[in-house]
Amino acid sequence: MAVTSTDSPTPGGRADLLRACRDAAIAGLVTLGMMLPLIGFRTVQNINNELVLETRPGLLLTMILIVVAGSLVISLVIRPWRQRKAAAHVAGESVQRAHVRATIAKYLTPFAIGFVLVYPILSIVFAGWQGSVKWVDNFGIQVLIYVMLGWGLNIVVGLAGLLDLGYVAFYAVGAYSYALLAKEFGLSFWILLPLAGCLSAFWGILLGFPVLRLRGDYLAIVTLAFGEIIRLVLINWVSFTNGYAGISGIPRPTFFGIPFNANDDGFAAVFGLEFTPMYRTLFLYYVIVGLALLTAFVTLRLRKLPVGRAWEALREDEIACRSLGVNTTNTKLTAFAMGAMFAGFAGSFFAARQGFISPESFTFMESAMIVAIVVLGGMGSMIGVAIAAVAMIGGTEIMRDMDFLKQIFGNSFDPTQYRMLLFGLAMVLIMIWKPRGLISTREPSTFLKERKTVAASFVKEGRG
Amino acid sequence: MSSDAILRVEHLTMRFGGLVAVHDLSFTAKKGEITALIGPNGAGKTTVFNCITGFYKPSEGRVALRHGDSAQWDQLESLTASSLRSRMHGDGALFLLERMPDYLVTQKARVARTFQNIRLFRGMTVLENLLVAQHNSLMVASGFTLFGVLGLPNYARAEHAAVDKAAMWLEKINLTDRADDPAGDLPYGAQRRLEIARAMCTDPVLLCLDEPAAGLNPRESAELNDLLLSIKNEIKTSVLLIEHDMSVVMQISDHVIVLDYGTKISDGTRDQVRNDPKVIAAYLGVDEDEVAKAEAEVGL
Ligand SMILES: Nc1ncnc2c1ncn2[C@@H]1O[C@H](COP(=O)(O)OP(=O)(O)OP(=O)(O)O)[C@@H](O)[C@H]1O
Ligand SMILES: [Mg+2]
């Protein structure tokens, strides 16, 4: 009786093979149908300026073979491998992996903060004073602005579970608040920073009121519209915002009153240093580091306070929240206000750093980018959001100068043009591999005996 | 007669469009008692709960609750005539629940509830579930977040007390070992008990339970009886209970109200209700005459 099961090829195996071949054949046929008109034929001009039809059977065949091979690999290699992995997962192998992951998580935060602090020094050492401007400014500051925006939106989407697609509106409010107030009244950066935060928070509450009753997709649509409204107002209220032309000549931040310029009362002269624009960049870098750390600190604190717990409870079950006496209106409004406030900080920093702002900087694409960072990072996880911001913003920035790709794809290849394509591809891959984001587990806010992370499958996703 | 009532429901009617889910229902729940609300499926029991706890606004009728001594009821008519939701009087107060939004019913009037289909915060730990229930007192202690962010010690003390209270309830419902596990990971019976403990953490004077024994096995059901009796006897919280499981209703309730098609068909002690032909008819789905005939045949 035992013989039958060992000797003959298992019927399951043969069926799998047959199915794999059938799938591959179908995929090949579909490719043929689709690619035949697209790749199979081409019109070219001959010497007499006439159009002639050229057939390209070789290229077509290559395409089809690639698809067939891919399909076979998926059904014969990847799928069984995933099934085996799933089986092993059930068997409890994951406990050890969870332990390793916890250890990494423990040391990751101090390491990351340390690295962020010494990063400019490292870049000066490796790239020199001239070369490091790009690394600190375009890369470091840019990434940190998005880390901060991601963390701010994380309060609204990740913790409170309210999907906000118009987050960039608050970023814009912060930026324009700083720009207009600094130009009109000559107030300093450090006064305007909290003021811009308050104004943004106010607008957050203003948006919060009408959308209190909305959930999920409806909430997303209304917040998206809100973002567009703010942008359109910025474009059309020309007398106030200068419309498309934007606002230029925004006062740059000073080092507690000492400007960063080449004059005698400038930063370099006062401290007896040789003038270089790098000092301002360094100063701005450490300001945004400070702001981002403030965001992280406040968010972590809030998570352990009743408001933070109420946000998460709201994400989990709003009706149960109300049955426990939680005022869900206030809870939602504080989430919107907190998120908007951090966007306002980031916005006024952005305006101070650029010296020029226009509505172009606050398009829906920016909101989408920030939401993508939060989703990819794993909603609710601060480390995940930071990693996602580094990967997405840093990744796209790095792709701007990947000239080595020219050597592979030929000189006509312009890597910057493929930035968005690669970016989209990476996002699709991550969503297949980790549909709930890079770090999808949840850290409990407190514990009785032992801190255990909550598995992703229990945690609700922020869908409003 | 109903002066020892804690809750008075009077002429409550709830319509959903053309459907009358509850029709002209009046009953009282006495202080310190377990009052059971029973009836066949779709009788309108959950709707009554939703009206009491502010989730629905009743089409008609009055739902009044008192804190403190029974002299509070003297205020009822004058409070109803005013446009107020509640009135403090001496060391008690009177609340008109139908005028209050759902969260205030819990926060101010101290009526807590559970749900027929369990509503826990599944992604939060068991302990966190019990802490969310103490939101309002912790919110005050954290100076509405301000002191909390600054990390002042009096918030830390309040949080400590809240955790202690949660631990006390975990002990009571036998879930101390699972305190740090996600609530969604608990077995069904434990989830039911946790939901009751969570409601109790809001310090209610009236606890409304919507079918707490649904889906429990006989042993769990017996444990539930003990838990409810201890809530009644030790913590002295009045309980309003919707239940299908007659072994629960008949063992622990002091007073039973029977609903059918949104109207009250019987009201009395468990023995009175048990022998009421109308109730038997409603539950068996036959006419009263037939019940009487059948009873005569078996010699009841
Ligand atoms: N929000 C609503 N909208 C419309 N009809 C409703 C609503 N809530 C309840 N009903 C209707 O009211 C009637 C009573 O429902 P209810 O849920 O109160 O019954 P129940 O006694 O709790 O029944 P069960 O024992 O099945 O829980 C039902 O016919 C139901 O369909
Ligand atoms: Mg019901």
C-alpha cells in the first residue's frame, strides 16, 4: 500500500505541471495577441520616402518567450516555494525570526538617530565642502522634510485611521503663512514657526468639521477636494498670494539673528570662519532634524496618553469608542489638528529653506507621495514611515544621477525620465511582498507583564 | 411603586420609516437588580438598548435615569418640561437619556453597554481595551493631554491607578495571563467577558448587556452567571440584560420583561413570566388558545 504513494509520480505533481504549461500557453497567446500589432509590425520610410511595413518576428518571439518563461517560473518555482514557506510559518519557525526582528528594532532607533546627526560630517568628509551641499541639501533635508510629513500624516491615517488625501494643503498653509508673514511683518523664523503650526492646525480643524461624519472612500474624496481647493485659492487669489508666479525673496532663517551671508555681520565673519554657503545648509539640516525629532517625540508621547489610545480605538471601532464615553468628534478633530500642525511646521521650514514658493509645490502629487510613504511604511509605524521616506524620496533623488545606467542602456537613455516608472514598479513589488507595509505589526502603548507586538492581522487599517 | 427604579422607560416608540420596531413600551429597571429583556428574534430588544444608550433617538417617549436617592424622581416632570438634558440635585442627579448623545450617556449618565456582535478593539491588547474604557478620567488626569505631553507625575499616578483597576477586572474575568495579547486573539467566550469588563471599567451605574451568553458553552455560560451576580452583589451595579439563553435569564434575573413585535407582552418576576401563556405563545409561535388547550391536556 505504501508503494503506490512513493513509486509513481504523485498525481498532484503532474497536474501542477499540466496546469503550469496551460497557464504559460495562455499567457503566451495573450502576449502574441497584444504585441503583434504593437511590436510585430513597424512602418519605416524607405529611400523614396514611402512608408513600408516591416515585420519583426524575432523581437515578437523574444517577448513571448520571456512571458512564457516568467509564467512557468511563477507557477513551478515561486508558488510552491511560497506554499512551503506558509506551511513552515504555521509550524512556528517565525518565533525566532520575530525575536531577531525585535533585537534589530531595539538598536535601530538609536543607530538611526546617531547616523542622522553625523550624516553631514560624513558627507563633508567623503564629498568635500563643495560636493556635500548636494548630499546634505538635496538629499538629507529633502528626505527629512518628507519623514516629518510622513510622521504627521501617520497620526491621521495610521493612528486615527482617517484617510486624508489632501494633507499637502496644510503643508501649503504653513509655507504661505511663513512666506507672507515674514515678508509683510519681518517676523523671525522662530516666531513664525509655531504660528504657522497653529494656523495649519486651525485649518485642520476647519477641514475636520465637515468631514466628521464621513468615513473611508468618502472621507478620502472630500479631503482630496480640500487639498485642491486650497491650491486653487493660492493660484487665483493673485493679490494675496501672487498666483502662479509664487512668492520669492522670502527671508531666510538666521542663526539667532546672525544672517548667513558673506557680509561683515554674517555668520562666517562673526565666528571668524571662511564664508561658504554650507553653513546655512548645515544649520537648516539640524533645524529639520530637530523638528522631525520633535514630531517623533510628541507622537510617541501622545500614543501613550489617553488621546493617542482614543485615536487608535477610533481606528479599530468607532461605535465601541462612543459606547465607552469617548467623544469621537473631539478625538477626530485633535487628530486632524495635530497632523496639520506638523505639516505646518514642515511647510514653514520648506518656505524658509527655498526662499521661493509657488502653488506648483503643493499639487496632489505631493499628497499622494506622502500617503504612499505612510502606506508603504506600514500604517502606524514610525520607523517604517521613516524607512519608506528614505527609500522613496532618497531613491528618486539618487535616480536623478544614475549615469552608470547610460553605460548599460546606451547614451540616449535618460535615467531621470524613468524615475517615476521605477518608483511605481517598486511600489507594486512592495505591495505584493508586504501588502500591509514594511512594518505592519503594532507596538502596544503599555503592558502589564510583557511587551508583545500585535500581529498585523489583528490591526485595522486606516480606512476612515 | 417604581420609586426604587434606576431607569424608567415610558411610552418609548421607535420607527424606522414604516416599520415600528418598538411600540409604546414602558418599563422600569430597579436599582441593584438584574432586569432581563427577552423576546423572540426581531422583537425590538436591541432597538430598546440603542434608544437607552443614545445610539438611536427615539421617535417618541421618555427614558429617565437617576443617580443618588429615589427622591430624584420628584424632579422628573419639571426636568422634562425644561429643555435641559439633566439636572443635579443634592448629591444625585436625574438624566433624560433620549436627549443625550451616545458618548455622554456613558460619560455623564454612566450607562455602559455591550454589543450583540462583540465590538472589541481587536488590534489593541486586552489591557489597552480596558484603558480606553477609562478614557474620560485619564483625560482629566492628563490635563487634556497638556500635562501628559510634558510628562508630569500626577498623570503617571493616574495611569498607574487605571492599570491597577484594569488588572483587578482581568483577575475577575480570568484573563490576567492574556493581558498583553491582542483582544482579537482571544477565544470567543473570553472576548464576551472582556467586553463586559471593559464596560464596567467606565464605572457605570447601569450596565446594559446585549446577549452576553450568545455563543457560549454551558460552562462559560455558568461562569458568566457568576460574573453578573458578582457585579450585582459586590459592585452594586444595576444590570439590564437581553438574553435568549433561558438558563441565564431564569437563574439570575430578578425581573423579566418580555417583548414581542415591539410591544411588551409580559412583565414580572421570572416565575410569573415563565408561566405566562402569552410568553409561551410568543416563543412557540402559536395562539394563546392553543397553548391553553395544550396546557390543559398535559395537566398544567
Ligand atoms: N437601524 C435600523 N433600520 C431599520 N430597521 C431596523 C434598524 N434596527 C433594527 N431594525 C428593525 O427593527 C426590528 C427589531 O430589531 P432588533 O434588532 O431590535 O431586534 P432584537 O429583538 O434585538 O432581535 P435579535 O434577537 O435577533 O437580536 C427588526 O425588524 C429590525 O429589522
Ligand atoms: Mg438584538
